[in-house]
Amino acid sequence: MSIQWFPGHMHLTRQAIAERIKDIDVVLEMLDARLPGSSANPLLAELTKAKPALKVLNKQDLADVARTALWLAHYNARPNTRAISLDASVTAPAKALIKACQELAPLRGGLTKPMRVLVCGIPNVGKSTLINTLTGKRAAKTGDEAGVTKAEQRINLAPDFVLYDTPGVLWPKIIVAKSGYNLAASGAIGRNAFDEEEVALELLHYLIPNYGAALQARYQLDVVEGQSDEQVLEAVARKRAPLLGRGRANLQKAAEIVIHDFRHGVLGAISLETPEEFAAWHAEGHKL
Ligand code: G4P
């Protein structure tokens, strides 16, 4: 089974972005540094392809540094594109962000031609956090709900530098099954849209060969290498969750623990995809 996710109402967002984009100099797309490919919305690429693009790989504190470097190189090799990584919640990213925008649109700046930047990204990627960090304010967060039209936010970062928040909600779009699992593991899609045990097994499938030592240390497992996803989930359950009747392992509880620990960086800095892997999933036709 794969993840079923049809949030709908994208036509409202499509119209709003298409309208706003006319007056925009740089499109800033926030991505989850742990899953940059899967957290990108292809609709945005389609609507904004002529515009300079700044990719912000956010949550870098939770992501694998070496893999983030691969993704930065991947995006920086694209024409008309710059990429930076940051942790929107603690660092003061304004300098790097403003510099990247100036490189992308060197003719903008000054009071008569202020830089106009559109901040886009799927829910939960860190847009509000970034805007709050940049402005030093705690702006109220509007709900990410299908059908809710968000009032457009205009933020004057400097007299000649204006940020616009995404008009509408840019939902994730799942094109390959693996992206659906990665989005679910990261917390980007609704809890009711997936089965936690299935997502935890897919997560373990990636973690066992790539981050086996982290799993072993966190859950004090005797062995991880060479074990199946099911065996590791059961081992986590036996270590960390009370047994069910007749000594059965509580796999549901173990799944919740593994997903929680990944989301909050308890397993260490982990990324779920490299540019090469992401391209291969598309090429191999893991299409839905
Ligand atoms: P959104 O506007 O794009 O929907 O995302 P938002 O800023 O609300 O961020 C979603 C969650 O991600 C928040 O956590 C936020 O604190 C966290 N976050 C944002 N940027 C970073 C980052 O760079 N690193 C880390 N580790 N976390 C980040 P939450 O649990 O939903 O809320 P809260 O408990 O932090 O208030």
C-alpha cells in the first residue's frame, strides 16, 4: 500500500501564486533538509520557472551534514538558482538570505526598486519560524487547512526588501511512493492519511543500511545489520513498549516511537534521500 493524500483546493493556491508571481523578483522555496526532493512542490516549479529561485534547506540541525552538502551542490548547479541551508528556529539567517537574493536579482534594490521575495513551502517546513526569526516577532500562525484562504502577509525586512508569505496553502504533492513515506515520517502530512506501522517499516528500511549504528545505540539493540525491517521494529517494541497479551510485541507503539524519534532528531542527524536516490526513484518508475 502507498500513502493516499488528496488535500484538494490547490486550484485556489495556484491562482493566487500565479497572480502574485508577476511582481516577484525571487521565489524562496523552503524545503526540509532531510528530504529536499520530496518536500518540493512540483506545482511551484511549474508556476515560477522563469523566476530566480532560492532554495532554503531548513531544519539543517536535524539533517545529515554530508547529505545536505550534496543537495546544496545539486541546486547550486542549476541555472538561476542559489541554495542555502539553515536552522530557522535559532540562527539569524537574514544576511545569507539577503545576499543570495541580491546575487539572484542584482538589478533590484533601493527604495524605488525594492527586492520582492515570495516565501513558499509545504506546511510544517518552517515558513512561520523563518519569518518570525527574521522579523524578531511572534506572528500568529494561520491554519494549514484545505479550503482556508490565508490572508496574504507582507513583511518589510528592510525598507528595500519585502517578503511575501505564500498566498494559500501549498500542499505536498506525492509523485513517487517513497516520497509519500518520507513526507509522512517527517510530519508533513496529516496523521489520518497514513498507517504508522507501515511508515515506520519504510523508515527502518532506509535507516537499517544507512544509519544502523544510530538505531542500535538508541534502542540498545544487540544487532541491526542484516535484520529485516519487521525484526528491528519488533526488537524496538520489546525494548521500549509494554508487551500486549500473551507476550505479543506492541508494534503500533514501537512505530510511534521510531517516527517520533526521527522527527525530533533523537536518532541523530538523519537525511532520508540524496539527489541521486531521489532521481533514481523517479527513473525506476516507483510512480503512484
Ligand atoms: P510552516 O509555517 O511552514 O507550517 O512551519 P512552522 O514554522 O510552523 O514550523 C513547523 C515546525 O518545525 C515547528 O515545530 C517549528 O518549531 C519547527 N522548525 C522550524 N524550523 C526549524 C528548524 O530549522 N529546525 C528544527 N529543529 N525545527 C524547526 P512544532 O513542533 O510544530 O512547533 P513548536 O513546538 O516548535 O512550537
